Amino acid sequence: MRKNMKRIVSIGLGVLLALTCVPSLFAGKTVSWKELNSKTTGYYTQQKFMKAAGAGREAVAAARKLPAGERAKLAISLGNLAMIYTHLGKFPEAEEPAKEELKIRQDIFGKENPEVITAWNHLAIIYTLAGKLKKVNPDAEQCLLQGEPFWKKPMVKTARKIFRR
């Protein structure tokens, strides 16, 4: 009888312990920005752009919740999302995150930093593929000409040809 009692108590404690752990096992696990960004870039490199877009939106949402001192992570996520939308041919959707990325990078690094040129490049790619580069769009010209000091000479010549300078 004592053996059975010990066994029942042991099983009861095991069940009680399991029940106290269950909520934490099934509770929504918080995924870090780093994990989401990794997931986004992983799908992107595998050319799984629809999955990358979903993960990218999650990474942007997670980055928006980070402290103000980590805004560079938001810029990275926005740039990634813009390039994913570009690969999907969703140029209007790509333009907004690219513009926001540019503004954040300019705020953090100033206007003539290579990090800012990356954001200008994202916009230039989007405008080019969307057929907006030659339209009256001051941003499009700025995209190309802002990066001039960092480019090789053939790229500068191409930019000047586009704007007939």
C-alpha cells in the first residue's frame, strides 16, 4: 500500500509539475529581431521571396519595438523588405520602406556616409525597375548623384548620361 501511495504521489507531483510548465511551453515565444532578420535573409538568399516578405515584415515590426538607440536595425530591416518587394515586382510597396530606410540612415550617419549611399542605391534600383528614374523625380536623380564619390567612373558616366549632365 505504501508503494502505491508513493507512486500515486510521485505521479501526482509529476502531473502538477507538467501542468505548471505547460503554459510556458505553449505561450507565444518572443522571437528576437536578430532571429527574424536571419530568417528574412535566409529566405531571401534561397530566393523564397514570399516567405522572406513575411519574415521581413515581422523583422520590421520587431525593430520598431527596439529602443531608439537601435534604429539602425530598423533601417536594415526596411532595406531588406524593400529589396524583397523589388524582387517580387511590388515597386509601390518597395518604395515606402526604402524611403524610410533612407531617412533613418541620414538621421544616424549624416548625408554623405556610405551607409546612406546604400539606401540611395535601394531607391535607385526601385525607381529604375519601376520606370520612374527618368520621370521628374528629384529623389531619383539624388539617388544616383549622391553616391558619385563612392562609385567607379563608368557608373558616374552612366548616371550623368541618364540625366544628360
